[in-house]
Amino acid sequence: MMLDKDGHTPLHIQLKNEIEKKIMDGELVDQIPSEREFMQTYAVSRSTVREAINALVREGILVKKHGKGTFVSLKPIQNWLGHLSSTTETIRRMGMVPSSKLIEYKQVTPPKYVQEITGFKKAYYLKRLRLANEWPLGLEQHYYPLEIGEPLANFDLNKITLYDVLEQELDIQFAEANQKITCSTLSAEDANYLEIDQNTSVLKAERIIKDQSQSIIEYEEAYYRSDLYAFEIKLSRKFG
């Protein structure tokens, strides 16, 4: 793509925006091309390339490593509100490799507040550590009614995408979800899983998923590192 040399936007800003777009689309990962490659690709001067790259370094999008080159920094993984998607899907959209580590899966008597929200007197409790490119990203805790939780035990909970199994294997049709996002802290044990200080604030996402009959099929509490995870929402204003 050639830059608009007759436009009002300075070339280094155009190039900066183009590089950032390629990073967000997953086209640029790890080490970025050399200054000379950018000069040849976009027909711009070395000073234009350097200004664009330095701006991205200042914003934390790129990082320079002495003697090695310039690399894409670990960007926050974006979860779009308004679209029900799994953490696995979100991580993949960012061009990263998702993985999970099962911490606990068992039948429990849920805490009283979970019983009040869900009506579950007994439930299956699932706790997993979620990783992106092997970086600890979040802790997810799920509560399922017994008729859903029991067959889930037949799958490898370290590897599966829960929503895929629920929909495709167990034939459960999602109808709607409500999600609330707040700020929280973690216990010492859970902070250790995420490799953060216990006093560090994290993003807490509470999600209730219902099926076509409005029965609750999952209650989730998830805790995400605020330096690696971001929620965004698209808004529109209708006129008339």
C-alpha cells in the first residue's frame, strides 16, 4: 500500500497507522521488517520510517532490543462486548496461540451468592488458567448445572474450547448472555497463577449464559490481567 503523499496527514503518521493496523490484524508479529524494507515498501525516507517506529515505541506497541532489532510488544488482547465469544477465539483473533491449564473440576455446593444468581443447589465447578503464547492471561471459574457438568468430564478440559463442546457436542443452544465488568484483586494463590503481585488490580468479568428456554447453562467469574486484556465496545448513534 502506498501512502498519500499529497494528503494533509504527515507521512510518518500515515506509516505509523499502517504498521499499527498490520500488528492488530496479526500480519506483523515478533520482529518487524527493517528500516530499509519499510523505505522500499512505502517509498519513504529513512527519517519518516524512524519517526513512525519511534512513535510506536513510545506508545508501547513496539520495543527495541539492542543488537537484535525492533519487535512487536505484547499487546492487550481485546474482547469485544456485544459479541459472545470464547477466550480462545479472542486470543486467536489477536494472532496468538491460546492454551489452558486445568486447576480444578469437581461437583460442589456453590457459594450462596452463586446459588441466588443461578438457582444451582449443586453444580460442577471448573477452574482453568488461560494463557496466550504461554503468558498467563486470566483465571476462569465456571459453574454448570449437573446435567451439563457431568458430560463435560468426558472431555480433555486442558484442550477444549468450552463453547464449541457445549454447542457442537452437547447440542446446547446459546440464546443470550449478560456480562458485568468490574475491578478486583486476587488471593495470594490466584495472583501467583497469574504471576502478579497480590495487590495488583485485575479485571473481573461475570457472565451468565442462558439457553432458548431462558435456563441458565453457565455462570462464569473470570479474572484477567489488566495489563494484557482489554474490553472494548462499539457504539452507534441512530438518527431520525
